Amino acid sequence: MKKILFSALVALTVTAPAYAATGNTSTAAGAAAANVITPIVLTHVSGATLNFGSFTTGTGGSVSVDASGAGVTGGDVSFVPGTSEAADQFTVLGDKSRSFSISTTGGTVANGATTIAFSTVPSAAAGTTSATGTAGFSVGGTLTVIGTEAAGAYTGTYNATVTYN
């Protein structure tokens, strides 16, 4: 008898339809948002350059130009009269009133096979675009003079990077 009752109970369970009880399912609408901002664009000011000026090398030393463009020499390096040093200049265009970080690399200036290494320092490590989405900064640096460099004009490049914070 127990077997028949158990078999009947199993048959009812297997063959009985399943119905969802009221209140077991609920759906609600979610919210979504997006904020597209103006890409940040860094532009080198036309005609600007990190200019270490004109100097004699002596037995070596350094030439430094600060972010305002003022130059000083160190060691046995001396500016010649009439030299003009200058900081480099950049402009930033981007989203309005947004903060960004500034980084710069070092580089070398070369005259033929002769190179002179330099490091750079931006006028600030960070900035904020104006209410119109613009900003600017300058870059100074230090040129390391060994003392054996040949006379002549030296040119080179370095990189500046801006990144939204």
C-alpha cells in the first residue's frame, strides 16, 4: 500500500503543471546617463622654443632656463653678451573648467653627430581649462654641457603630454 501511495504521489508531482504565483516577478525601468566631453588637445605655440641661448662651454657645466624664460649658467659655462633664452610655450584646448596633468620628457639637441642632453620642467604639474576650455603653460629646462661640444647651432625635440584628471 505504501508503494502504491508513494507511486501515485510521484506521478502527481511529475505530471502536475507548474504555475507562477502572483508577486513572484517584478520589472522596473532603470536609468542611464552619459557625459561626452571635449577631447583634450595640446598644441605647440608656433615659433616658440626652449632656447638655452648662446654660451661658451669652458670645461662644462649647465644652462638652465626656468618656465618664465630666465636663464642661468652653472659650472664653467658662460652666456655671451646679447644672448636670449626662452621657455617653450603650449596651449591646451578641451572641456570647460576641467583639470588636467602636465608631463614633459627630456631630450637632446644635436649638431651633426654631437649631442647635448637636457631635462625639462613644465611651469606647473597640473592645470585647469578656463570657462571657455582653454589653458596654456610653458616649459623650461636644464642643458648638461660636457665641455667638449663643437661650436655651432644645436636643435632637438622633446615631448609634452596633457591628460585629464
